[in-house]
Amino acid sequence: MARINAFLELVVKQKGSDLHLISGNPPRVRLNGETFPVKYRDLTADETRDLLYEIMTPLQRQHFEQENGVDFAYEAEGLARFRVNVFEHLRGIGAVFRVIPTEVMSLQKLGLPPVLKNFCRQRKGLILVTGPTGSGKSTTLAAMIDFINRERKGHIITIEDPVEFIHPNRNCLISQREVGSHTPTFAHALHSALREDPDVVLVGELRDLETIHLALTAAEMGILVMATLHTSGAASSVDRIINVFPPGEEAFVRTMLSTSLVGVISQQLLPTADRKGRVAALEIMINNAAVANLIREGKTEQLDNVIQSGGMQGMQRMDTALRRLLDAKLITGEDAYMKARNKAEFEQFRDDFEADESADASEPATAGEPPAG
């Protein structure tokens, strides 16, 4: 068993989301959005490198040494899968392990709105899941893929960097491809997917012009394409897609997007009020006639108004989602204020308290000790 598994076991047992191994520091675990040091000594650069090289393939080591960084997936047998990023830094080498749950949670278990099932039932078009890093985009997409896998009979292709959730064949045949291992780029895999008779294609990230163009083309060809973007809202996601293209092609892309877009899910993760977990707040935009018209005419600044008035169809603004979580006492007023777009609407809910940090000042919080060995 790899020595690093002792630290990974600690993360899983404490229901953490990430393990940080940064040479010159003790290991740290992220629990419910905050990082805590493990009761362990500082790791040296050589020690950290040895821990990481033990689980890396020769190809991954070569890529790391050439590029000073590498992404890959690591499976600790009997424990979990992890998405790993290894990088060079000022004091040596570092790595972050993101826990990928073994079980794919359903849309219902995640507490996601019913409208997401309607998105999954579409036979063609583009669905965007957006949000900052660590906002749960992969978990939401995995739940949507699982819903399709149980309800439909077809061929699902996922293109990821690296492959995260492993989907068994249920009603669908599933082909999972990893950038770097099975294909050189997202664009190359997506171009190939157009000839592989897919019903659904999941693209881990829309990174460049070629990938975005191919995703739009696939959506127009009768394929349901699901993809992620690192944007902070539905309207900004539309702008990001359009602005990638050269100025002379914007009108064509707006028309293309107005007809192919199914909807946009923009999400954030917030700590629960009891600080024992996290909950997702979702902004949802559905491409109805009004949305399509605004996209086509380049009036994306008005999309928020359509989202606000489209509640009966299942649309909701981020601030509406936050207010619902706040009313249900699932999150605190302070957290809602910090994540809100229009902070003036949440000013009245900010918790007015003075935190007593005397205990923390004398002894920092820790995440426990790794198992022996």
C-alpha cells in the first residue's frame, strides 16, 4: 500500500474534500470549506516528492518534470478515487488531492431542483454547468449523467481531465475518455466523438475556441452536450462563449447559441448553518423564447431580468436561491451576504456577533492524525 494512503484515509474518514501536501508544511485537510493542519511534522521537499512519485506512472513523472505540473486520477483501493494536481512551488513540490466519492449521488439526494431532470430529458442541445473551482460542478454533472444512464437507452461519452466519477453501464453504454491518456486534447476527443454515435457527450471543460465550436456543432447535430465553464453566473457564461470567437463571427455564434442552448446551471457551495456540511445554491436559466431572443440580439445584460421573471418555469436567480436556503435555516445570514450578487438585499440578515477566538488563538484547530504506518 502506498504510504500516502494513510493521509488519504484520514481525509475520507473525516469526510473532508481535499488533502494538501505542500513541502515545508504539515499536511492539511479541507473540511466543509476550511483547511486544518494534520497533527504531523512539516514535510520536506524530498519526502513529499517520494510520496508523490510512489503513486505516479513513469509517463506522469515525465510530464511533471517537463511541465512542472501534472493532473491525474489516483485510486486508493478500498478507499476512494482522487483527482490529483502535482506542482512545483517556491519550497519544492506540492500536491492537492480532491476526493471523488465512490457512489454517484442522485439528483434527489443532492437536493437539486426538479428542473434539472427536464434538462437531462432533452435529446439535443448544450447544457452548461458553471461556477468557481470547488463549487460542485463535477458532482452535479455526475448526478445528471447517472439520471440519464438509468432512464434512457443510448451511448454516453465522457471526456475528462482526469476521469473522475466512474459510471457503470446501466441502461446506457458509457465510454469514458481521459485527456492525456486516451486522447491528446478535449477538442480532439470531441471531434472523434461526432463519429462515435453518441447520444450524450460530457465535456469536462470548455477551454478553447476549437472545443467550444465543436460543442456547439455537436449540439446542433442532435447530440446532448453537457459541459462546464469557470464563470460566476448564467449571463456571464453566455458572454464567455460568445467572446471566445473572433469579432466577425459573433453574430453567427449568437444565433447558433440561441438555438442550441438548453440552459445554464450556475452554482456555489456554502457551509451549512451548523458547520457540519455544505449545501449548493443554484442559479438556473432556461433557454425559452425570451432568452433566445436576447442572446441573438446581443442583449445579455437583460438576461437577469428574464431569469427573475421565469420562476414558474423553474428559473431562479442566485440571490433567490440564497434567500430560500436562508429561510430554511440551512445557511447563515453572514454566508448568504458573502455569496450574494446584490449584497444590499442581504444586509439585514448579517449575523451581528463577536466570535470568541481565544481557544483558537492558543491552540490551532487540527484535523487529527493519520493512521499508523
